[in-house]
Amino acid sequence: MKERTRSKEDTIQALHAVAAEMHDRMMRGEPPRMTLPVRSKKNINFDERLNVYKYGKKKTIRDATSLGSAHQLLRALFVTEFMEEMIEGQKSSTLREMYYISEGWGYGKFGSQNESNNLAEDLEIVTGCLREDFKLRPEEDGARIIGNLTFEEKNRRGEWMRINCRDDVGDSGYGVPYNVESEKLRLLSHDIDFMMAIETGGMFDRLVENGFDESARCGLIHLKGQPARSTRRIMKRMNEEWGLPIVVFTDCDPWSFRIFASIAYGAIKTAHISEYLATPSAIYLGIDSDDIKAYDLPSDELTSRDIEALKAEKSDPRFQNQEWTDQIDLMLELGEKAEQQSLAKYGLDFVTDTYLPEKLRQKLGIHIG
Amino acid sequence: MKERTRSKEDTIQALHAVAAEMHDRMMRGEPPRMTLPVRSKKNINFDERLNVYKYGKKKTIRDATSLGSAHQLLRALFVTEFMEEMIEGQKSSTLREMYYISEGWGYGKFGSQNESNNLAEDLEIVTGCLREDFKLRPEEDGARIIGNLTFEEKNRRGEWMRINCRDDVGDSGYGVPYNVESEKLRLLSHDIDFMMAIETGGMFDRLVENGFDESARCGLIHLKGQPARSTRRIMKRMNEEWGLPIVVFTDCDPWSFRIFASIAYGAIKTAHISEYLATPSAIYLGIDSDDIKAYDLPSDELTSRDIEALKAEKSDPRFQNQEWTDQIDLMLELGEKAEQQSLAKYGLDFVTDTYLPEKLRQKLGIHIG
């Protein structure tokens, strides 16, 4: 896969092109505008070539003939200028800081942070650049990794630092930075057979304490709920550059299914860069709906929000295959969900001695121990 | 300050004493019971000697003559047995895992995780041990630290690893483990003048990017909202063992005031170990209520929940001094709150070039640059 990030010069050129296009239209006596794909579940399609979900053909046009859209275009211009300043000044900013900086932009001021977040994504789509090129970063913490894999990260001083995620880190593991492109992070070497992505911190720590990374020869990555872009991207890179299978171990509830979908098929909000973030070969290891009965797990009743979410998934194009339809229907039928940590019912070692080895054998043909 | 953690043998002895006391009472024909302090705002008092808030004299007695209390005592016995197994087996478990493990305890099964969390704290009070001695750990992630300070952390293999929080870590910093006692973490050396605790990740990253740790000769620690025990404990240790001042930089809202109170005065839930977690000399740097006007910061209206929280603080013994009364009254009068990141209104460098140097000069007499 080709490099996705752009050079400083290319990014600035792409930002200038946004302004130039508006300028040209005005010079021709036409109202400036911006054309964007509709960004909802109804407008994502499977891309056969890329093997992930991408935005479809439905478009919205932002046209300066309405006041709301004119404001949006003005904001876009302020934002491109701000981004250029950051690129030139070798700075970066959080999405929240950009929202506050817009205080000084008069009519270009954002009404809410949601608006500024969306505009940043709009500009990714229009320019073909990435948020990382724009020097914008999210608030959320990145993932943690433990295992015998070695990265090189460029530090603030511009020096490359070598970090082994088993030997050079404390118990909390290696913290993944927000930018994991090759300009910032290099994948050096590893001695593992697969990567396991884990939803909850409690389960991540359990596998670490039980030494599962060593006994199963795998890397462990803590997703922290809905995974950040950098988390999905680093898994994608490990899958592509190292050829490592990605297996995903989550709770058993509708939100966990969405976590998996965003890892394997692409997330709806970032469908313009799915081919860069999603790992189509990722495997859902569990907890499966039928594990609740098969392992007699402590479970909780589905809430009305859970049921709504499951029903929404039934019309989500990403879940239109037999496996997911069965999974979702069974959960609705049972009316129950379960957490990863409910496996502790059988003691602290059950997950590493029994559950995961069974699942890995079943779903990947991997034999442990 | 003396070591707070106990040896394996002492902890087991203390756990046995819980069972022995119940046994003795039953042998004398009396119902077994457990006496605990009332754990609420109404029962915390300032301890003049320790300089922190501790539980007062109000007690609740759990007595096996009522069914609910009898269940609680049964649970306490199951839990002490489980803890002993973990200590012997060199395992640890999350509070959530313990909740699930109780599935097998018949009448001793917990009704909710809240019950199991509270019981763990009850046993700390009764035995004088710490949760860390019991091998229980929380779910939450610990803090991140960046700066020129060097720790030694004992890894899973039992080897001591030396980590400098500026030179040996990636951009995300050093992840503080859940156990920061001297058996697990040693404070080796530093070349800084103070520690700055920061509420939000966005502001932490801003100070890191701007190199504030170097220009102000300080360590930066990200609190991640209401700070975990390990976060408060490591600050306490740095304050005691290294003599470093702790300054706290948060948003300006009622929840931030509580964050500060838990750092400086002790938290209500952990008042039995305040002298071990709280740093009485910690200084609240900002954002102050009067900064909203003084710096003309973008602000949000207080919600009804905010107003309720401020009113509750007015009857909280920890806030009964002139400084906090003024701070709280002014916020109520303004009807506004503000975020740390709102300082970005004046650009990305304002916080490190202007705001923090002014505050550090005002409140600590520290001159930067």
C-alpha cells in the first residue's frame, strides 16, 4: 500500500486549491461551493477492489447562496489558513483547541465542537490529505501494546528511539502516539504469530498477568472501547507490513460488534479513508452470542438502547452476511449480553487456559501449548 | 512516612483476624459483626496532626441479626479467602473480576459491582491493609508522566527496569502502573523544580508539544479526570521523597475543584487512607473563576447539575476556607465555567508563554524564562 501522508508542500498546495477553487468560481460570477459525500449508514457501499466499505455516490452540495453554507465555506477558509500556519510553524493542535481558536474568526466562529470536527473531516475528503497532515490531533488516548515487537518512534527532538513492547516498557505497556505514519513510527521487528485486540482494560491486564502474550506468541493491544484512528491504523500496518493476523476479543453486546466492524470493514465516519484504517482479514474471536449459553456466562438483560442498536445493525450494510445476521438474531432472541470479564466466573485462568485456546483453535486453527 | 504496604504474611494474618473475630463471637454465643465508619461527606473531619481529612467518629455496625448484614459478613469471608488464594498464587484481579468470581459463592454472591467495590474498601478499613496488599486492582488506566525524572519499575519477570520519563518513552509518556509502592516502583532521580498535574489530555499534550517541561523545569502528569489512587499516591511520594511542590492545573468547574480537593485534602471514598494519598501542600494554579473575566475566556453557562455540585461543595468541610468560598461564590455569581483549552483563543502558545508563567509567579513566586 502506498504512503498515505503527504509532504508539507503537497498538503499546503492542496489547502490552497480549496481557496483557489472558491476564488475562481467567484471570478466567474458563480457562488463558491463544496461538494461532499453524504456521510451516513445509508451511503456506504462495499468496495470490491479495496475490500472495505466506502462512501457511495450520494452527495451534498454546500453552496454560498444559503447563509448556513456560506458560513461553512468561510470557516473552511479560516481553517485552511490555520492549518497552513501550523504546518509552517511545526505545531499541531487538538480538535478542541481549533474550536476555541475560531473565537477570533468573527462570522467564521464555530457554534460547537461537532462542527469543527466535521469540517476537519470534510477537508480530508476534499483535499485527499489526512488529519495528521493538517497537524490536527484527537483528544483521546491511544492504545497500549504489550508483546515482543519492536518499534522505532521519532521523539520531540527528532531522534529515532527504539522501543520493544515487552522489554522496554512498564506494566502499562507501550502507549501508541496519535500519529503512527512511517514519518513518526517504524515497524522494526517482531517474534509473534498474531495480534490480539482487546476491548477492556481489565481483560488486557488479565492476559498480561497470565503471560498470554508469551504462551500464545502474540501481541496484545488494548482498544479502549471504540478504537481511535491511530489504533486501527497501527493494526492495519502490522497486518500489511508484517503479515500478522488480527484477532479481536470483545464483550458480547451491540457496541462490541460495532467496534469489530470499524476494525474490519471501516467506520461510517471515516469511510473516506477505510482502505487506510480497516483490516478486512480481521477475525472476531468472541465473545459470541452463543458463548453465553455454551459457557453458561453471567449475563445482563439487553436494555432498550441495546435492542435499538442491534436493530440498526440489521440494516447496516457492514453486517449483511450470514455470520453477523445469526450473531445479532441470537442476541435478540436471548435478550442477553455478556462481558469479557464474566469468564472470571470460572477463575482467573479460565480465559487463558480454556476459552481463548478453544476459540483460537476453532476460528484460526491455532494450537497453543 | 512509613511504608504503608504489608508483607504477604502480615496481610494474610490480618485477613485471618477478620474470620477469627467472627468465629470468637459465635463461640461466645454472640452474633458476629463488623464495625465501620460512616463513609460520607457528613463524617469527614480535618485531622490536625496528619493535615488531611479523615473519617470521623460516626459508625455503622453490620450485625448478623439482620439478613442483609449477615449476607455482607458471609461475602466478607468469601472475599478474604479469595484474597488469600491470590496472595499465595501470586495473582491479582480487577474489582470487576472479583464481582464475577462471586457467582460461585451461593448466598455470598454480590448483587452489583458497587457492593464488591465497597466491601474491598471496608476490608481495607478493618484490616489496615491496602487494596494493593489484597492484590485487587482498579479498571482505570493510570496517569501518564513526561519530564526529566527517572523511576525504576519491577517488571513481570521480577527485574528492575530503569525508565527516564523524557528520554526512554514515546510521545504518550510513561504509563503509571496501578501499584506504585516501593516494592514495585522506586523514585531514583530527577532534575526538575516542581510537578504539574493537568486535568485534560489535550492540555497535557499542548504543554508537551510546547516543551513546557523543559522551559519551566517541571514534570507533567496527566490526571485523566478524577485521578486514580495510583496517580495521587505517586504525586504524594514525589512530594515527600523528592520534596517537589505539586501544582494542579484544571478546568474551571465544580468537578475540577473536587479533583483538586481529592489531591490536596483527601477524597471522601478513601478518607481512611488520606494521609497516604493526599498532598496537603498541593497548590491550585487555575483556571480560577476570576480568570474567566480577567482573561476574557470563552465560557459555558453552568448547568443545573453544576450549580447543585457547587452548592454541595459549600457544605463540604474540605472547602471551608476563604479562598474556596470566594472561588465557589464567584462561579455561582458569574453563572459560567471554562475549560483549560479555552486559553487557545489567544493562540497555541498563550498558555505556556503567558498564562502559566503569570500564575506560577503569582501563586508560587516561580519565575520562568
